[in-house]
Amino acid sequence: VPILALPVAVAAAFIPMYYLGMSSNIMSLGGLALAIGVLVDASIVMVENAYRHVSEPEHALAYEDQPRAIVMASTQVGRAIFFSLAIIIVSFIPVFLLEAQEGRMFRPLAFTKTSAMAFASLLSITLVPVLMTMLIRGRRLRPESANPISRAWSFMYAPLPRPALRWRGAGRGAKFAGTGRRGGGQERGVC
């Protein structure tokens, strides 16, 4: 699904460039190169959530059929993906206010990145869910917990968050989870 959605978003970014008379120079193509990482992330998050809803039994039992599970998974993360891309688009507005040589140099980069992200945000809530209902098929999809690579990474990662989880409300006078002492972070040197 990301392999199909990415070229559509990049090709759609050339449409406004054509109508505004912008050339495909090194800066405008650099804007597309910068946007590709974020464009792929939007589709991957959507596909991963849909796959988890379809493959794991606790999610799959809640829905009658697989396409409905994919649509529900898409609506779960669709708004967050759309607004995360919209925030990145808005963050490039100051680049359009640059003048003189800086404006002429960076405006093509900002414009192509912004247009590609705008098309990607629209595609992430329209085309990607449709492609997922067509391409994610099968009753015997392996859940993440059955994947040996995922299990190995989970085993290596599991000890890392334990020290952070031991603190409950540090700095607010809460108890340290391991003792009966009060004071939170002051006793351990945390401000």
C-alpha cells in the first residue's frame, strides 16, 4: 500500500508546479526528497494499525468481516495522521515569507514539499483505506506476537522502560514505587 500511495502523492505534487510555472530544479526536487520520509510514514502507520486489527484475535472478534475491521482501524488513526501532516504543512509557512535571494532559493523547496504533503494528507484518508481493503486479505495473517523478529526486538526492549515506570508522579510529592518514602524526585537528585 505505501508503495502505491507514494508515487501518486509525488506525481500529484508536480501538478501545481506545472500550473504555477515552477521548474524542476534541484531545490524543488530536494523538497520532494525531504517529503518522501513523511509521506511513507503516513501510509505505514495506517497499514500497521489495520494489519494489527485484522491479525490479532482480540481485535478481529469485534468485527464481522475483514474490510469492516480495516475501515474501523483507518478511522482510528486517520484523523491523527491527517492533522500531523497538516501541522508539518503549516510549519513551512514562514519559508514562503522569505524575500530576495533567500526567498527565490527556498520557495521552490517549500512549495514542492508543502504540495506533496497536502496531497499525501488527502491520500492517507481516501486512497490508502481503499487500497488496504483491496490488498490486505487472508484469514491466517500472523499477529505481531507470532513474528520471531518482533519477539526478539520486544525481548531486547522490555528491560529499558522498567526504570522509568518505577517512578509514579516524580516531583509532585508522590511515593517512589519501590519504597514507602515520600518526596519523589528530590531524594534521587531529580528536579
